[in-house]
Amino acid sequence: MLAGTGAAQQAPAPVATPGAAAPAAEPDELHQQVKAQGERLDAMRSQIAAQLEQLESMKRTLAAQEAQYRELRQAVGMDVLDRQRAGNIRAAGSSVAALPMPGDAVATAAAAEDTQPVGQAPQRDSRPPEVAPIFDQPGVLTPRGKLIVEPSYQSGYSSADRVALVGYTIIPAILIGLIDVRQVKTTTQTGAIALRYGITNRLEAEVRIPYVYGHTDTISREIFTGTATDRVFGASGHGLGDVEATARYQLNDGGADKAYYVAWLRFKSRTGRDPFEVTTDCVQRCVQNATGTGLPLQLPTGSGFYSVQPGVTWLYPSDPVVFFGNASYLHNFARNDVSRTLLLAGREQLGKVKVGDVVDLSVGMGLALNEKASISIGYDQSWVGVTKQNNHTVAGSAKSVLGTLLIGGSYRLNEKRTLNFTLGVGVTRDTPDATVTVRVPMTY
């Protein structure tokens, strides 16, 4: 009994336990959970990578905008102004302490990253600033591949008084002979079309074709000839003027407080009717035994001489104005075997004729009123040499000085058209009294 009992105790009967099959199913469930977590991690990694790529794109955009902002500040001279202000603050002994902000650390880190070259900075515009043009030479060159068509109209008026004493004196202030008093009034109108094409961003070519109309009234009273009435002699002429061709090249890249220089070369033809082709009236209006010349029956439309004119235009931006000017030298080529037509007398041989060269200097300043309108004021002065015939100075020819005060304005009508207006007022006796010029450059 005891033995059976002990045997029974040593080999107890197996007892069924609920969930005994669970250990076989646990690996599959864990595998599914790990797989799901891996998929979520991959999705998060893809999302983070997309966000990082978007952040890098935003950084490149920000760097490009900051570079453009620095270029704009340099163009308007803000950096120079900030340095001057900082210098004034240090000179005054002032100290400004900035309160720390919560985002300073992030801003500092971002600034440190921005110092590294990221992306490509926009191309800097190296062209001079635009001002209202008051001289013949524009300061801003035509961009590469662009064509500018510039119709213009110019009207000028001049008047001069002349007293000619023909005779001799036996004692001071007593004249034996003829006194001729003349008043000459001249009106000139010129319509022109100029074509400018940008070969490169620094080089342009221009052709200008003018059409000239002129009218002159000469009022004269010959004293001591038995008449007390004024005589009026009028003459006019119109036609094609002297065609000009000009090339301009920008020599350097300027900037705020740094000058721009544009060199140019102009060639003038003699396509217009010259003074030797018109008929001179030496029967009705000539002062006999004096100069031997009279007045033309028609006015010429050209100078009658080929000319070449090199020059330099400079512009100096100094916020808020732009200073500019020109310096040039006009050389007129001599003509041989020149002759003129005299009324009822045929042709008169003059031989070799050389008109005087011209030195021209001008200076001005421009101010932009807003994004569309600007004004300019300047002064132009020319020194004209004497005229020579057969290497001898022509009787009555003298050096002259032409001084003109110029006031102009410019208004941008739209993206491609601008209206320019210039008023010139003569300040010397040899200069036209008033000259008005209107130009409308159109870009294509």
C-alpha cells in the first residue's frame, strides 16, 4: 500500500493548462509588430528627408535674396551711409546695448550658416544710373540685342545785332563813309530719327538722320545813304542734314561713390546742302569794298565739312543725386578747291577752306523725383576756333565761346517709352538765345 502510494506520488497525472498552445504563436505576432514599426520609421525618415530638402531650398532662396539686398544697398550707397553713421556714433562716445532676444542663438547659427556660399547670387547690374538726358550723349548704354528708336524735335532761336563801319576817320569819333546796322533773327527746326543698337552690354552703335528747316530775317538800315527805312531780307532752306554715326563703349564698372566712364567716337558726314552750294546775293545786299560777301538766298542744311569727334562721358552717383558731364574735341577736315556761287557773277574760287575745331566741356547733375520722373540741370561750353582760307585767317573770323545753361526733365511713360525734354538758354552773345528739344526713345 505504501509502495503503491509512493509510486503514485512520484508520477502524477498531467494536468491540462489553458493557453498551452500560445508559445507557438508569439514569434509571428512580434514579427508583425516589428514590421509595422519599421514601416512607420521609414515613413518618418522619408518625411524628415523631404522637410530637410525643403529647408535647404528655403536657405538657398534666403541666401539669394540677401545677396540681392546687399547689391541693392551697395547700389544706393546705404553701406557708406551706415558706416558714416557708425563713425559719428563712435565719435560722439555713444554706446547702444541691445537686449538679448530668445531667438538670438538661432539667428546667430543661421547667420553663421549663411556666410557659407549657398546657391548663385544674381548678376550685378553694372550699367550707370539713368538720369534725365540734357546733352547729346546718353549716359546709359543700350542692352545687348536691344534696339532703341529715338525720334526727336529741336527748335532754336537766335538774334544778333551788328554794326559795320565802312570808311575812314580824320579825327576821333568822326567817320567818313558808310555805317551799316543789321539785326539778324534766325529760327532753326530740326526733326531727327536716331537708331541705337546694343552690340554688347558695354558697346552700342548709333546712326542719326536729321531733317533741317531754317529761316533767317536780316533787318538792315544803311545810314548816310539817303534812306531812313529798314530793309528786310529773308532767306530759308530745308532738306536732309548731316548724317552722323557714333560708337560708345563703357570703360569700367562703377557704383556708389565710384564714377562710370563711357568713351565715344562720332563721325559726321556732309550729306546736307553746304554753305558753298547755295547762291550768295552779292548784288542787292553786299557792302561794296568791305568784306566782298553777301547774304545767301537759301540757307544751308549742313556744315559742308567732314568731322570726327572723340569724347568721354562720366557719371558719378552720390545719393541722392548723380553728377555727370562730357569732354570732347571736334575736328573738322579741310576742303580743297572750294568754290561758291554768286548771283549774276558765276562761280568764285575760294581754294582751301578749314573751319575751326571745337573743344566742348559740360557738367550737370540729375535728381530722381520718383520711380518715373527725374530732372537735370547742367552747363555746356564750347570754344570754337577761327576759319582759315588758304592757310590764312579769314577776315572777320575770330575765336568764339558758346555757353548754354541746360534744364531738362524725363518721364517714363511705360516699360519701353520715355519722354525727355530739354531747355537750353544761351549765356554768351554767340550762343542761340533759346533751344527746346523733345525726345521720345522707344525700346524694341
